[in-house]
Amino acid sequence: MPRAELDKRPGDVAAMFDAIAGRYDLLNDLLSMGQVRLWRRAVARITGARPGERVLDLAAGTGTSSLSFTATGADCVACDFSLGMLRAGKSRLDGPGGVRGDGSPREEEQGGSGGDRPPGRLSFVAGDALRLPFRDGAFDAVTISFGLRNVADPGAGLAEMRRVTRPGGRLVVCEFSAITIAPADMLYRRYLLNVLPTIARRTARSPEAYEYLAESIVDWPAQRELAGLIEAAGWSAVRWRNLSLGAVAVHVARRT
């Protein structure tokens, strides 16, 4: 298992996520104490996807985050390089009580939904953030949540995201960051390096994956440094919004 301070070999990282795919969403809820749901809603609100738009949800994992975009009427591509994650997501969404590939509820769950806006289409695509399998300017918005730090070359990944975004389109990056209150940030980092791996060892089948994830969070640049990385990749109008006191930050930018 590669450690956070070593080069991120795509095959190793993909295999790590394959191993935890089955319980990934459940453990995210547990380890974040339910905060992940609030962060996901914030990303959807900030992205502002509209009916008829095309959204690329990169590092989408099981596609849970992608549903917040199709719910607005936008079409969404859930893209990830972990086949295990994509398979787990598609199996769950297509199963009883799930959602079909076009984003609509399965027939047995349609009654009583009451929504006037038809959901957008949802598709699953395997792809590497450094070599996205999409044409130039294919999307109105590109989002990546808690995945940029796992890209071997984040700057090159951001440039590739820019390539597949239309002129005037937007980028939304949600990533762990630095808490703005120093004592709270110190306690948070202790939680990441000591408490989180302990919980993972008791609940996860591959606890070493969560040790890697904790270290990758601690080593990740803070808000201003990430903004500089996004600007260096060619994006403009970069700004960010802190969530949970800065434990998570949502960066937004435009393609000119």
C-alpha cells in the first residue's frame, strides 16, 4: 500500500478504492459523523447545475454525489478510475429501490414522488483524471470531491478538467483543507492520524486504505495554496468557501 508521502501510483490507488467500494459510502458517513451529506449538498448548491446542462462528476466513486446533479435536471457523467467503485454504484442504483441509468426512479418507487422536474440522465464511465476520455469543451461544469489529492499530478489533472470544460464553464473542487482556528486544526489532525485509523481498523475490511487517506489529507495544501494551483492550471476567477470551519473547502473557478 503506497503511503501519502510517496508517489501516487494510479494502479495502487485504484486497487485501494476497489477494496473498500462495498462499504465506502457507509464508512464515509461514520467517519465524517454525517458531515459528508452536508458537504455533498453544499457542492450541489454551489455548482448550480441546471436542466439541460452536462456535468462531469470526477472521482465520483459509487455515484452518490452524482445524483444531486441529476436531481436538478442536468445530465451527469460519474467518472472514476476504480472499476470496483463504479460497479458498486451502478449495482446499487439499478437494484430494488434504486435509480435507473437515466437518473429516473425505478418503476416500483415512482409513485408519490411528486416532482415536476424530470431528472437528468446518469451514466458511469471509467476514466483517469490525467487522460479523460471526453472531447474538448464537452461539459458545462466539472466537479471533483475528495479526489483531487489522489491524482498523481493534481496540476495536470486540473488542466485536463479545463480541457473538457466549455468556455464560460465552471469548476468546483471540494477537498479537505485547513481549519481556520489553529487549536481546532491541531485537534482535527490528531483525529485524522490517530482516531480515524483506529475506527477504520475496527470497522473496515481494508483499514490501511483509511490510514493512507488520513495521511493524504494532512499532507494536502491549504486553501490559498490550492487556489494558486488551480490558477496555474489556467482557470480564472478562483475563490473558495470554507465548510465545517475549514476542515473542508469548496473552490470554484471559471474557464475563460
